[in-house]
Amino acid sequence: MSIDTAAAFDVTDYLRKQMMPHFLCPGCGHGMALRALLWAIHDLEIDKDALAVVSGIGCAGRLSAYIDANTFHVTHGRPIAYATGLALARPDLHVVVITGDGDCLAIGGNHLIHACRRNLKLTCLMLNNEVYGMTGGQVSPTTSQSRLTTTTPLGNAEPHFDACALATAAGAGFVGREVTRHVPKLKELIKAGLRHEGFAFIEILSDCTEIFGRKNEMGSSPEMMMRQKSELRPSAYRDTVDTPFRANDLPTGILARNDRPEYGAAYRSAAAAARNGAR
Amino acid sequence: MNVVSAMPAPAADVRLLSGNHACALAATAAGCRFFAGYPITPSSEIAERLSLELPKVDGVFVQMEDEIAAMAAVIGASMGGLKSMTATSGPGFSLKQENLGYAAGAEIPCVIVNVMRGGPSTGMPTRPSQADIMQARWGSHGDYPLIALAPASVREIYDETIRAFDLAELYRTPVVLLYDQVIAQLSETVALGAAHPRGRVERKWASGPAADYKPYAADGDAIPAMPLPGAGYRTHTTGLTHAEDGFPTQNPEAVTRNLSRLFSKLDGRRDAIDSWETIHCEDAEIVIVAIGISARAAMRAIEECRAKGVRAGLFRPVTLWPFPQAALREAAAKAKAVLVPEMNTGQLRLEVERVLAGAPVKGLNLFSGEAIAPAQIAASITALAKEVR
């Protein structure tokens, strides 16, 4: 982690100023996730013209419009599928997907697991705020059990997904998790993801203070942030072997890595070999 | 039609091809360099053939995890600058509709092949139908224009696939290639090569200073120049209603202006988009309107009827949507009645009735999973001729 680069990094160099002010609610964690991404882009000296950001529908999906790059705001649940076409067509671009927990794990869950398996070079940031915020606060696949939402007025009876365990099981070459509380650490994780030659899945624990936090009386934005790694969002694969929900044990950082071949390069090299007369 | 007599003279480039294989070869000839698909009967041969052909021309084939992903990947690749296509059949065509609407709204060129099989639902995967005529036009939500082409022979599948790419690229619109299972899997001889048009159409790409560029501003031709990622424009593309600068807006005037332009883009080019074939319509008392294999059967029935003194003719839309209405009105101007044979309960007939409001229009509808036989059409022509004489 290099705090030094913070001085050189000016987030406004990477934002579309005409889109400001942004539309995120006060206290929302998504702005910090966006800052960490742009900081990582800056640190890696990725040319904005060579950066493509594909996002889905929801609060997270709206972030692409703020980034001064080639940005695509596509249909609900499908940003990974759009990005797959774009990245296969244009291996010269850095393709980043920004998606939310509902976009990525509910309506788009099939694309996530197959992207993990296929291992095309994409960097997928899933901003997990445990709720469908833009539509008014409905339960999502990552909402903790017993939480109140506008569609679980009696408390959520469903268990939640552990997205990182899911991505790991599906074979993702790079799996990581970080909280928005630690922006520099999150930036470093995103940098590692961007450098990975394959599909990189990064879960970012963000907070919906205005809707989810208020509904569940979770306190102010700083109070919610301080609990980001606590028992509120336990790891699914730990709670299968441990007594559930020990405080402050949610694993963060790089959680899984493998060196499966990158799909795009493997496809192109097989095609080139065929053109050259090899089998 | 007597298929044997219509065969071209043998030449070095004559091949025996099924409709689906002809479609795949035409795609690469047209410059298609990206295909994403999902296996579905009876269209899978297109994917199979392109998985072999595309690597030869430095293109990309990918089999996606589902039909929705395939459509999404095609749009993504097209946004990246490649001519792109997917192919599917009924259930898959239903699944693709939301993203097809995105392509229409965001004006992303792409070609979608829908090989029609019996429905509804899983229906009859190996049997033909023509029951997606209305879905091809109205399948996605909201108002949007698109182009649908309806070839009736293997050779025409080849030509119309190339034209589908040209129209998609020229006008920045999704183009649906709609044909039935019979001609998809029917093998006929096709002369490839110089006699056939080759796709040389290139998209209108943005050029000039990035500072002045607005991705949805169109000059007089109503077609905005598209930004190529990496070329310095750094624009935003969205399925939300957008202003000329590409960013979301709900300003009533901006929304109205953009959607009006979207429609005017095709409406203003009907001379270039409309296409059809007429056979013996000049003196026909009965005009048949049909597409695909039903039109082929009608050609044979017309010959038989004429031999018996019943003057029948054929109007065959090749561009199905937008419907070539002016041409149909002219072709049917002197007809006493119109017959619409189709493998559904009457979808094409609805459009014909709209275009020829007030004229006597009868349907011949077969939705058993069988193609309509020439004899069935001939019998209908004969009966209709007696009625109106």
C-alpha cells in the first residue's frame, strides 16, 4: 500500500464533471468504491481511452456514467455477458464490470458462475450493500437473515449467498473481498485484480445507509462502516463448519487464486495455430 | 416453383448447402467477425459452422451460458467494433428480446437469426412454423423500429444474410433474419462468388475532435456516427432514454426528439429497405401473400392454377418489417381476393388486412407442424376464385 500516490491522485481527473453532483444518497458506500477503482486505474497508469467500464442496473450500475472512460450501462443482470463480448472483440481494452448484489447474484447469477469458469480477462467489482436500493429496499441474495426489507417485513428468512465462496467454487482465477472502510486496501486489491490475467472477482462490502440502514436501525454511516467486517455478514463457508457468526472474522483480501489459462488468449492462439495448418 | 429449372448452371463455386450453412458462410462473407450463441434446434448448424469458419478469418466464436448472454455478448462485441451475429429459435428468440430492445434503443448494429419452429413454449423443436412473424416486430417492450428479412430459399438466405449485415451497419439497427425450419435444413445448390453481393458496408464511425462530439447527434441522415472505444471519445452508452450527449435524460423534448429520430431513420429509407417479389400479379384475380416455404409452395400452386385457367399471382415480402405496404397495395390493386397461406393462425394475414383495409382477405392456416403443400394452396385458390367470380 502506498499512501504516497494519494498526493498525485486527483479523483476529478477521472470523473465526468458534467455528471456531478452524483445521485448517491448521503452515507452510501458506493462513492468510496468508485474512488478506490479510479485510484487503482491511476496507480496502474491505465489510459482512460483504453478503459471500458460495463455496468448493470441498480445503484452500482449508475457508477459507470461518472467515469471518464468508454462506459456502457447495459441491461439488468447482464453486464458480465456484455463485457464478455466486448473483451473478446477488443483484447486491447481493460474491461471492468461494476455490478451490485442483486444484479450479479440474482438475475445475473448464471453469467457470474460461467465467467468464473471461462476465465476471460475481466475485472468484476460487485458492490454488496445487501439490498435492492434503487427500487426502494427489497431483499437481495446477500441480505443477512432476519433483516427487515420492504419485501421481508417479518424479517428475512432466507440465508444469504457468500459471493466469494461461490466465485471460488466456480473456478475464478482471482477472488477478493474488501470493505469500503479501507479505501487504500481496497485500491490495492483492485490493482491486483486488474493485473490478473483472467477473470477477477472482487466483492466490495458497501453500505446502504438511507434505506437498509434506516429500516434496520443500524445507526449512522460511520457506525455501519465499523460493522462491515463483523458478524452481520458471516462467511457462508465458515458457518458450515463453525458455530455461526463469530464477530470480526469475515475474511478480506485475496481469498483465492489460480493460474488457469486466460480464455481470450487461449482461443486466439488455438485459432492462429489452426490458420497456420496445425490441428 | 420448379426448383430444378431454377438451378444455376454448374460452376466452380456451386455448392450444396443447407439454409443454415448458407447463412453461416454468408455471415463471414459479409464481414461478420463475432458470433455468440447457445445450442437450440433447428438453428444450431449456424453456430457449429461458424465455430469452424470464424477462426479462419481471425473472428471470434463463443458459446455462451444461455440465450440472454449470447445476445448480450453480441451487442458487447458490436459496441467494440465488430460485425456481430447470433442465431436461435423460438424459445431463445423470446429470451433475447430484452437485449434486442437495448440494441434498438442504443442503436447497436447486430444480426439475429430466428429459425421458426412450432410453438408456443418448447413446442415442436424439429418442425416448422411461421408463428414468430409478429414477435419479430413487437417482441421487446416499448416503441422501437427494426428490420426483419424473410428469405424463401437457401440462395436467398445467403443473399439476405449479407444484406442483413449491410442494413444493420448502415442504419445502426438490429436486423432479424426470419426463416422457417424447412428452408433452414433444406439443402439446395447455391452459387457463391462474384454474382452475389459482398458485404462491404462499414459503419459510420465518429471522426473529428472529441470535444465537439455528441454520440447521438445526427446530421440530416438521422444516423449518429458511432464512437469506437479507444479512439478517444470516451462516451457513455445506456439503455435509459438519453440525450444527444448519450447521458440519461427524461426531458420530454429530448426523449421525444430521440425516439422520433429513431423511427425516422428507417421510415425515411423505405426505398432502400423494402424488398419483395411479385409473380404474375399483373393480371391476377387472386393474389397470394406468403413468405418462406409457404411462398415456395404457393409458386407451384400458382402454376397449377394458371394451367387450369385460374389467374393467380404471388406477392412475397422479402423485407418483412417494415412491411412493404406500398408494393402490396400496387400488386393487389386489381385482385378480386387475397389469400394468405401461413404456418400459424393468421399473423401475416393481420398485416395484409391492415394494408389492404376493406379488401377480401382469406387465410390458409396450418399449425400442425407440417409445411403447407402446393395442393392445399391450389385448392384454396380454386375455391376462392369460385367465390369471387
